[in-house]
Amino acid sequence: MRKLPSLMFLFFHGIFLAFLPFTYSNLTLDYYKQTCPQFPQIMQQVITDKQLDFPTTAAGVLRLFFHDCMVDGCDASNLITSTAFHKAERDADINLSLPGDAFDVISRAKTALELQCPGVVSCSDILAMATRNLVVMVGGPYFNVLLGRKDSLVSDPSRVAENLATPSLPLSKIISLFGLKGFSVKEMVALVGAHTIGFSHCKEFANRIFNFSESSQYDPALNPEYANRLRKLCANYTEMTEMSAYNDVMTPGKFDNMYYRNLKNGLALLQSDQAMAVDKRTKPYVDWYAANQTAFFQDFAGALEKVSVYNVKTGREGEVRQRCHEFNNYKGPSGRRSHI
């Protein structure tokens, strides 16, 4: 049984809430206590069933949540499906690799909640709660999820590339990208620890294992045995585009600090991860988290809780979608309300 939060935690959490902008202060932990009291139980049942059937769901949802929040806030804008008339965030280049299981579990939860509490629970709250529950389910830290978000009225793919880091982006630019959103270097390093679960497609690290330089086929920073295994795995990645490798080769399905220990041993899959392990601005945090899982869990939980309230929409700034993949005012080709 999980212990009740300590008085010190409650004290600092109260300070956290007190300094949130007014919009965020409209969020509460028990937002659905009266309008949808079954919300926690329904969410837990849906995500448990999905994770047991498809163990990569947790990593997929965590990535989906992060991609949503970092692009103009946590508002479920990347759940919208493109139409013949409008391309949505979901089809921006960097989002094309977001896994179908992540979208599916959110859709399942929304369907179950609509049967019990129609028109009440937002898709953005579903995504936030699913993320926390799944992180805990695979061994990660618990953190509070404030509720009361509204879903976006816009999904603009042109906003995606400038707000999300890619594995090839120089570390200075990644630090700057996080900094512009109010996140410190320490918080950035903690958040990237999400790579302790999940996988990356070969195309995202192919430049490290094929034709790296005139003197080496692969990045010398890689463990040689690891590099050769990746080269075999991804040999036909241009034809088999779905080929991928675990971000954490040692404990890929467990949320732990092994990811940071891997960085120190030549087992960093992505170039941006490798850069963190050696750069003087980030290396102290990598070393600290590699040695202290408790510290990593505490900092990751705090940073992700901060992400979860980034630029949220409340009140008339958004809506509670009836279906997470489309806006409430969407009409099909016939001009009638879609029932897809």
C-alpha cells in the first residue's frame, strides 16, 4: 500500500499550487469528484487491461503526452485526426512515429467514460491521468495530476517542429528549447530519463551506426558490441522502416535509472542522449541519476508534474470533446455531424 504523502510534501505541493498562473489554479485534484466519481476507477481498469495486453503502451502514452504538452500546452491537440480539408498535429513529421497503441488506450478510456459521464471528462485530462498511471504501473514514480483541462480548439502541424527536439538537434538548442518553456537543465535531464522505457526507429540513430566517418563505420562513443548488434538489427531499415531498438537495452520495460547508467557505458542509442553524458552542463545530473534512482524518481516526478500543467486551457479556452480524435464542431463530407 502506498504511504500517504508526508506533511513536508504537502507543504511544498501547496507552494507549487500557490505560484501557478491563474489558469492553472483552476485545476484541482478532485475536479470530477461530483460530476464523474467513477473517473479514477474507469481509468485504472482501461489502462491496466491495455498495458497487460500490449506492454509498450506505457512508453507510447508517455511520449504522446510529452509531444502534446510541449506544443502549445497539454490540450490533446495531437489526438486530432487529419481530414481532407485540414492536416492536424498528429501528421507532423516527428509525430508520425507515435504508436497506435497510445492513441487506442485514450480512445478506449474516453468511450468508457462517455458511457458513465457523457460530456464531462476532457481528452487532455484522460491523457494526463493515463500517463501517470502507466508510469507507476511499469515501476516509475507517483506524482499528482491536477484535473480540469479543456481540449484544444486548434491542431496546427506547423507548430510542432519548432517545439519538439529531435535526436540530431545540438544539445545547446535542446537546452534552449526547454529553457524557453521554463524548464531548467536539471529538469530537462530528468525528463529525458523517460527514455528508460520505449524504443526508437532505426532511422533516428542510423547516422551513428552507418558511415559515421572516414575512419569508423559507427560512432566510437558506442560500445563496439552494442554498435555491431544495432548494425545487424537495422541493416535493412530503409526498406523496413518500422525496425526499431529499445532506448534502454538492459531493462527496456522497467522504469528505472538504468538509462543513465547505460549512457556512461557506451549504450546511448540517440545522439542527443550521448551528448548529455559528456557535456559539462548535463553530465553532473546524468552521473547523479545513474548513482541515485531515488533522486531521479523525485526529480522526474516533479518535472513531469510541471509539464502536465504547461499552458493548459480551461473554461472557454477549450472544449470537452465528444470524441478525442475530432473537434465537436467537425462535420463530415455530407455537412452533417460526423459519427465516425
